[in-house]
Amino acid sequence: METELLWILVVLLNSSQSIKLQFGNCPIHFKEPCSSFGIKFILSMGKSENLTYHDLDPYQPVLPDNFDYFLPLKIVVHGYGGMKVDTAITNVTVAYQTIGYNIIIVDWEPLSALPCYITAYLNTWHVGQCLSNLAINLTPYGINPQLTHIVGFSLGAHIAGFAGTNIKNSLGISFMRITGLDPALPFFATFNNDWKLDPTDASFVDIIHTSAGTFGKLEAIGDADFYVNGGSLQPFCYTAKYPPICSHILSGLYFAESILNPGSIFLGTKCDSLSSYYLGFCESGAVAIMGEYTHFTTKGMYFVKTATNPPFALTLLKF
């Protein structure tokens, strides 16, 4: 089956036709019309105990009458397995809901279900296209992609990148920001920027690496790349049953903490490369904040140390 699916990938890369296939319980959608069977766009409004949810049609979205245009809009995209499995993006979503932002939840669980990783990977391009369709069709309401922040975990990070590429190709503008939470490595080890998240996909792309080399990308792929505790294995996960998976998920917990506790600072030290970091040659002295409040002018690779247990941020500001 794996060989067949990889052959299909080659076909997809060279195809201009829509494709809809089924391998057992594993579907593949490519350049298909967006449908609620595979993807739901759910608008979350309100704050914690007063949340309301509204389904959005990517072709003809209708915003509720009480939509608050003055609140920031966050788009969150889960990874492999869906929201029930992806606690990384779930924690981020809850953090934004606690503050009361407008949130669009991209629920593509039917196209990402376990154990169908290869087909989930193939479906990321389709989900990215559908997300860009929604963003384009929200512009008549005054929802500007240039003011929109997408947060994607693992496969969801690359979906955000595909959406960013399509927005730029269609409208000539970019999303304001894409945050990639430990963007997925398997099948994304490619030099082709069209098939992975990269710095051209938004005006600002920031990356948090927590399982680099196993489940997450190793190389720097953003404007600002933050390697937490070396980027590969998190101290909190040393005794976990599956340390790499635990480390992968922890990217979302770090980011959620930065949302809820702006006084808790994840401070990164700049370094030219991974090898320089491991050899102790980071001498620039430059620092940057990781997380929700990363500054848009931040560029380069940064290395962040955390506490072993939550709260993870080591620097606390007093107001």
C-alpha cells in the first residue's frame, strides 16, 4: 500500500486534475471541491464559558451579526489524527478562547484519521487550498488576510503554508503571520518550498522546534526558528512512554503558555547554526521572545531553555 500511495504522490505532483480515492478507510482528496465531509471550518466566538460556534462555508461564508471585527482573528489547524488526538492545537485553541479572540478551527479529521498518515500527508494540499478559499471569500466582509494569524501544528503547519502560497498567488497579498508548531518532518524532507511551509508563505513565519529530526523538521524553515531545549527532546518528556511524541506535542503547550501568561517569557539566544549551538559558539548575545508575542522583526535561529515542568517559561516579568 505504501508503494502505491507514493506512486500516487508522483501522479498528484504532475496532475492538474481533481482526484478522489479511497484506500480502505483512508481517503485522498486532491483539487476536489471543498466539502463538509472532509473539512469543517468552525468559527469560535466569545470567551470560555460563553462560547458560541458557527459553521462557515468556504465558498459562501456567513458571519454572525454579533461578530466583533475589532478582535484579532486566529486560525488554528490541527495535525495528524484530529482534534481529539492533537492536544497541542487543542491547548492553543483553549488559550485563545480564554482570552476571547475570534477563532476559526480547521477540522479536517476525516482526512487525517489514524492510522492513515500517508493519505493525511497527501490531503494537506487539499486542506490548504480549501482554507485559502475561505480566506479569499471572507475578504468582502473586511476580513483581511494581512491581519490574520494562522497557527498550525505538525501537518497543520504545512497546511498553513499551502494556504499562504495560494493566497499570494490568487490575491497578491500574504497572511500576516503563520506560526508553525513543530512542523511535520515525515515526507516533508524536500527542497521544494511549494510542498512545505517556508518563509515566503506569510509576511512573518515563526517556527517552534521541539522534536526536530524525528516527528518535526530539523532545518530552519521560517523567518524566526526557535529550538527549545536543543529542539529535539524536551526534559518534561524524558520519562514519558514515547518521548519523541511527547516532545512533538509540547510545542503547543509552550505556545499556549505564552498566550495565557504574557509575563512568562520564553527567551531565546541567537545562534548561527545547530552545530554552533551544540559546540557552544553562540556569541552574538542577541535574544528574542518565543511564542504569541514574538516580534515581527525577529530573524534567525534562537535556542530556548525551559523548566522541566509547567510553568515552563524561565523569565517572569512583573507588572
